[in-house]
Amino acid sequence: MVPLSFGGLGRLIRDIGTQLRAAGIDPQSRVGIALPRGPEAALLSVAVCCSATLLPLNPALSPGELESELEKIRVDALIVPGWMDIPAWASAGRSTFGLFQVSRATTSFDTVALTQVRPIARRALEPGALNGQSVAAIFRTSGTTGSAKRVPVTHENLLEMAHKMRRWLKLSPADRSACVMPIYYNAGFKATLVVPLLIGCSVALPAATGPQDFERWVSELRPTWLTAAPAYLQAILDKLRPLPAGKPEHSLRFVLSTASYLPDAVRTELAARLGVPVLEFYGLCEAGMMTAPTLPPAVARPGTVGAIPPGELAIRGDDGALLPPGEIGQIVLRGPSVMPGYLHDIDDAPAGLVDGWLATGDLGVVDADGILTITGRTREIINRGGEKISPYDVEKVLLQHPAVREAAAFAVPHPRLGESVAAAVVLNDAVVETSSALVEFLRDRLAPFQMPRHVHILPALPKGTTGKISRSQLSADFSREVRKIVHPDEPLQIQITAIWRRILNHSDFGVDDDFFEAGGDSLQATEMLLELEAVTRQAIAPSDIKAELTVRHLATTLARAAAARHELVTRVKDGSGRPLFICHGDFDGWGIYALRLAELIKDDGPIYLLHPNFDKAAGIDTIEAMARRYVPHLLAAQPEGKFRLAGYCHGGLAAWEIAHQLEAAGREVDQVVLVDTFSINARPTVRGIARTVSALGGIAPKAIGDRVKTQGMPAVWSGTRRLMQKDRALVWRVAKRLYQGTAVTGASLRTAYYRAMSHYLPPRIGSRVICLLSDEYASRTEFSAAAWKGLASQVVQEHVPGAHNTCITSHVDDLAGTLNRLLSPAKPL
């Protein structure tokens, strides 16, 4: 393409103006342009605003959207491409506007010509000539923070912006703008096309503007500055990283970032790669560039957006008064750069300024040196139970994470707080990261009330027409999500939940909900932690919980601290009588629930908790092996007398096996209490199957034999349990899974204990057995006490209220009362 000189540009502008006037277009006429990016759109945009009012349209909109837009802006004429068929939305029979087609620029701009294909319907216009107050163009705001508005841009606005950019950026005719932003948007039209031309700068129009093309056009077209949005600059940086130092060759003096916050890491690295400063400025559709970026040799302060023009930008408080330096408030603008007002209807008079000031909706602070920092948007401030949170504060921290490319924080509804904080990110290419890891990254960098409960990882963030992230769309999208409450299913979680319910006086939360989001305050949090310390007998350090006050995290932290003591047996209650040994069976919570149970048992014998000790690496992967580790400790704790044992869940089987090993050692066991313990393998039929499975495993070829040995009994258990629950068809599915080797999957501790229980065949013992079954399991055959009668001298069944995990927590008083009644005295009779 042959370059176009200023003389040639002036001639083409005059020729196009003459043709438009001959067709009936005058300075008050509205002319729409719906052209794809290219030299035709650039030339016609400049030419039209010199003769009429330009209304650029995004041709990428759907036909329905374009037709609707035309109805709203009521243009006098529309210009469409001449190298394709006239679109149906532009040629509809009810259309009253004139229609032009433009020819394509082939070898030079001189091949661009207008052809009128439909006459202009005359409308009554007020006579007048072009002047500084005439409207050069009307743009539509992005609508990312509310409904879109019409913004008229006057010729005076354009000339003032040219004056500011020339002075602030030290521009001269030797400079060249890179016009890569869409010129149907305000920033592309003003900052990269028209205003540079008014200054006397040249404009580079790359044929392809994608970040992947940057290396080529920046070398060929030699622009001296580039203006782009942060996402575009991030994409350019990605393309530059594999290149050797010094590549590509370019003539850039600086790079300007606009539209949203630029992560400091991107700014710093891009500046280092290109060897030029990367600067942020404050600008908006309604006023253009309104701060002076800090050019070398001065050094820009990270997070700031430049120096304000005195008297044209101020900070206003909630009471309407202008604020002194250092105080945060709403940014207001006035002066020759600012539009005359919004057009709520295209034919309305401009309105919306108050005493000449434009309220931007942006929040910021100006320091003593006149440097502006943006802190948020008034409409996007999140009101979390009275705490005001700027999305910018959350986003800036998220963007410090090396995996995060884009970030947005936004409000979501909360049943008690009104609003809560949520966040969404887009990750860098080929990077894998989890939401929980991102939340953890935020914990040391944000105050608790600023913390998002979840960070959503998305393939892309929704953006408005100008490329700005739409927080309002994110709020709307995630507000429609059904809130999921995960109920506690582990004993310690249930205990913590009970404390929360009493303090918060409601139960509308789950194990992953934050205490403060559930309606708690700092005093209640302190009360809750102190009570939890008393209940669990453990100190809770702030460094342990950080800012994560959820039931799940508290339970995990407490259990981890208890497990870190590496105790196999813990004495939790002192006394002078016979001990009671409890296999608590709680490998998730380290038996903390049993501390309260021990307090409620009313005799003077000491109580010991026996902790689960599965350790496959050490060969302790069966009930027998686990019991074998306990026995020496029991013999040392009780050198003489009859033993009393109790066990919950799989701990009941451990208690049974301990009784057997003690009897084999010549000691007498008085009682074994089983709380919600499986009795499947106490049945003669299942025991016979178990022996058969063991025999098959011994004679089968090694691969099949090993599979049968490890997975045979878990498969039998699974099938037996379902059969007892009347799911008779399952036996065939279990057999198939066993053959395929998929009966039990996963390497979790829960799976390991399930496998150990399924392989255990309880031997006969001489002690009295007490079976306590919860409401949940009392009627289930696989827990029936009757199955134990052939293996013990006496079996008694009792009922305790609650479900499996609540009979030992929420109903611990009832459980203790039953034990107090049924246990033999601590001292011998």
C-alpha cells in the first residue's frame, strides 16, 4: 500500500466531503460507518467527522444487534463495504437512511471511493456550520459497569486531547502511532488515529493486528509508540519471550496501557524486553487522556497512572466536597477535554454534568505531587456486611501470582452479609493451578474480609465492547449458581459445626463456608476459637489457621496437630481404678470427639485412647497387626486385673482382636463394647466364603492370585452389604469387578481400613460383648448384634440415638449415659 501524505489525506477528505454534501449531508447529519478494520475504515472515519457527525458501528455484531442499534441512533446515512453484498439489516425495506458503499483500497488510498446506492431521506435540521462545539463523533460506552450510554465528542474535545498528548508525551511530526485498537471504539479512534493526525504525527495501520503479528509490523512500519489494553500487551509479551535479546528491531519510544489495570510483572518484563518504558494513564470515553504518563528520565511509581491537569481533575467526597491530597473519593473531571454530556436518546440535548463536573464513577486518590492512583469503581465496590472492598485490591494481588494472566473480583449475593467477594482468573498458557492454591496465595496478602471464598478458573473473562472486563456480567453469572452447603461428615467437623451454630445462632453454612461470611465477627471468632481450644485441649495458633476460618480447615488443622505428637496411646483421663481402653476409630480427627466422652464417663478408672495405626510401609495393614502394636501398651498400663475395652466403627474390630490377643497371653477381658461396628465377617456363611477366597488366592496364577488376595474380600463385602440391603442384582456386578480388578479403587486411608476390615475374621473370645447401635445402623443387617453370638460368651444389644457420626458427638451425653449403666465398675466387685 502506497503511504498517504497529509496533502493526499486533505485532498481525499475534501473530495469525500463534497460528495456527502451533494448527497444531502451537512454538519448536523449523522453518518454511520460499518466497515471492518482497514484503510477504508480509517480514511472514512476521519473524512466523515470533518463533514458530519460520525457514528461508528462494530461490524462484528450480530445482524439483530446491528439492526437494533440503527433504530436507536437514527442515522441519516450508512456506509458499508462495496466488496461484499449489502447486508439484509442495512437494506431492509423500512430503512429510511441513505446508503453508500465504499470501494476497497488496493494499491493506494486513491482507490477508495463512495457510491450512493440509496438516497437520503431529508429530516429537519437546524442550519449551522462546523465549529469547536460541533459534535465530531458519537460513541457508545462499553456498559461494563452499567447500561451503555451515548457519548458525543466535539471538535474542541479532539483538539484539546491533541494539545495534551503533544505536551505530555513530547510528540512531534517525527512520531508515529500504531493504530491497532478497533477504530469503531473511542480509544482507537481518538488516541491512535485522529488525535495523532491533528498533532502532525503519522499513523501506522498494520494489515494484521494480532499479537502474533507484532514482530513483523513493529519492524516494518516503525511506530514510535503503541497504545493497547493489558490483555493485548500480555499476549505480545508471550510472543516475545522465545525471541533472542534485541528482537524484534523497533523504533518504539514508549508503550501506553489503557482500559484496565496492568499487572506490574507484565509492565516490568515487557519494558525490559522492548527496552522502553511501559506506562499507564487515566482516560475514559467521556474525556480522553486525562493524566500525563511519567516519561523518562522521571521514574513512574508502580500502581499510579500519571499526573493530573490542575483544575481539570479532582477527588470528591460522599458529601460533594472536593477532598485534599491523600484522601480517597470519586474522580470528577471538567474542562475542554470533557464531553458536553450524555445522550440518553440520540436526539436529546447532552446532560449529566453538574456545575461543569463529570462524575466518572471511578475511585481514586491524588497525592501531594499531583499523581493519581485508581482504587476502584463506585458501582463495583463490594459491600460485605458493611466492609467496603475494592475489586482492584483483590485483583492486584491475584495478578502477582505467576500462573495468573487475567483476574477479576466481583460481588455475589450473601444471605446475611448482603454481598460477598468472589474472584475469577484466566491462567497463563500451559499452566495448571488449582482454586485452593490461589486462595492460599491470597491469605497472607489480603485482610480476612477481603478474601474471596473461591477463585473460579475460567478459559476467558467476559468483556464489554471495548475490551474491558465485565465484573457485572461475572456477578450476574455466578449469582445464578445454586449455593451448595456441604454438611459435616466427620466427628470433629460435627463438633466444630455445633459450636458455630450456637455462637452464630443459625445453621445456614457448610464445612467450606468462612466463619465471617457465615455472619461472624472478630469477637465471635475469638469466642469460637477459645471454646474450640477448651474442647480439643489444643492451642490454636494464628499461623496454623491463617485467614481460613472454615470448619474443614479447622478440623484438618486440629487433627494434624494431634497426629504430629505421634502417640499410639494417649491417657486422656486420670483415675485409680481399672482403666477403660477406647479404640476410637477416628483416623480423620484423631479421636478428639472421645475427649468429651471420657469426661462424661462416671467412674474413677483412667481412660486411654488408642489411635489408628495403619502403616502399610511398616507391614501394619491388618486388624491383627494393628492390635499387636497396642497390646504391650495395655499390659504396661494395667499389669493385673480384668480388661475393659471399647471400640467405635473399625475400632470395634480392633478392640475385639485386642481382647483375643490378651486372652492368648493369659489375661482376662471382662467386657468389649462395640459401637456401630460391622458384624459381616462374624457370620458363618461369610467366614466360609473368606476361607474359599483365601484358598483360591493361593492356588491361582500369581497375577490373578494377588488380585484375589487383595480385592477378593472387599468385593465380597461390597456384595454382601448390598444383598443385605436387598440389592440382589449387585452380586453379578461385584463378581465382574473382581474379575476385572476394579472392586475397590483408590489409595485413601478410608479405603485401606475398609480393606483391612473386610479381611478380618474375628476369632472366638471369652468376654462379654455389648453392641451399641445408632438409629442409623440399628436396623441394618450388616451391623446386627446377633451375628456375634457364636463368637462370644454373652452378647447384649443396646440402642443409642443419632446417626453413625452423631451418636458419638451430638448425642455423646446419651452414649455416655448408656456406658455408665452397662460398663462394669472400675474397681473389682
